[in-house]
Amino acid sequence: MRLGSFEIEVISDGTFALDGGAMFGVVPRVVWERQLPADAEHRVRLGLNCLLIRTGRDNILVDTGIGAKWDERSRSRYGIAHETTLLDGLARHHLTAEDISVVINTHLHFDHAGTNTTQRDGRAVPTFPRARYVVQRGEFEHASEPHERDRASYVRADFAPVAEAGQFELIDGDAEVAPGVSVIKVAGHNRDLQCVKVASGGETAFAFADLVPTTAHLPAAWVMGYDLYPTESVEQKKRLVPQAAREGWLCHFYHDPHTPLAYLRERDGKITFERLEA
Ligand SMILES: [Zn+2]
């Protein structure tokens, strides 16, 4: 779809599943289950909704899905279903990996950086040979030496080969990474998550990344159990979600299995959304 003079497309890397309790933190199951039903293993199915931004000058990807570097056991544990992949989706838009000039990793968790690299001749190499990969410096450093609390969220092969190839552009705080495309550091999910703001022709789009992973997480207190700094997530959501509604931003929800793009409305302090066909 168009955003000013840019094109914005959701490119799915399939779906996966995570423990529903972990996805909804302190929200009771009887309440969250009405939003996202759990399977027999208490998991909820989640989208991997990468974003392609075509500015005319750059082809920019926001996050790279969960990728294909998984053995059968892990595929089953995470319920990975690749009815489509990021590269399949790019091909449908007549793009190859060589056409991507910028990859923005909102953070380096395996479900956001999976197709950063591809297994070739027994080793992982950068999937996008001409791209600079933009990530917060603090996130890269943390991923390289993760804490026990979130060690399981990182896979070295997603980012170490990118660093070895010299393709990371490490950012400190907010920055414009291409004309009209900015990253905004928002602590909460972890210390150095970055959201992405796109502005063209007076229109704005905003990728909430894991600050608001699905539309079910729009209420301020619906924060993931995974978040390292949940009260900061609440504060950031109270600031950004009403602003998105007020200013008519096109909102992107990376993990929503049904609603990757929506406009928000605020009525009597309650946020509702209007789904868009991606
Ligand atoms: Zn995630």
C-alpha cells in the first residue's frame, strides 16, 4: 500500500507459537484466551510480519522473521510453520536478496533476526549481501553477551556473521537511517529495542515491534512476560499508542496473526483498531 511517495508491504515469514502465559504476562489466561486461543501445548500462534519499505531510493526491511536455520526438534518446539518465507514474499514483489539496501533489526531476538543470515556450505552468511544492517549498539553488545534471563532469545548465527562481514551499522539512540525512515529507541521489552517511524507526504507509519506485538497488547497493562522492564513498556505505550491514534499513524504489529496493519482510534480513553488489508 502507499504511504506518501513510499510503498509499504507486509512480507510474512510464516508463523510460530509461544507460550500464551509468557506472551501476556500478568493478564489471566481466561482473559487473554478470548483474544488469542491457546493450543494443546498452551501456545498461541503468532505472526512474523516483516515490513518492506520502498522509498524509491532504498528497499528497506524491518526485521527478518524466524528464518530457516532450525532443526526438526526446534521447529516443532516453536511450532514454526513456513507456508511462506520472507524470500518467497520478496520474490512476489520481484525483489531478490541483492535488492535490499537496508535491514533494520528492531532487536536481535531469533524471531526478528532469523533471516539475517542463511546457511550456505555448512555456515551462516549474511542473506542480504548489499545491505547495511541497522541495530542499536547496546542491543548488539547485549546479544553478544546475553543475561541468563534472556539467553534463550538469541541465536549467535543470526548476528555474528553479519558483524564479521562488517555489515552492521550500530546506532546509539534515535536516528534517521534513510530519508523519511527513523529508528526510535524504546526501552521496555529490553534495554535497546528500536521502533521504526516512516514519514512521507504528510503520512506516518509506525512499527511498534515488541512494544506492542499484537493488537491484543494495545491496553497499557497488557505487557509480555518476556519484557525485561515491564513498567517502562507500560509508560512507553501510554505515550505512543494514544499519539498513534491522535495523529492517524498507520500502525504495524509484527506478531499479530490477523492484523499486521491497522489504524487506531481512541474513544473515552479506550483504544480500538481498524484492520487494513495488507
Ligand atoms: Zn518478538
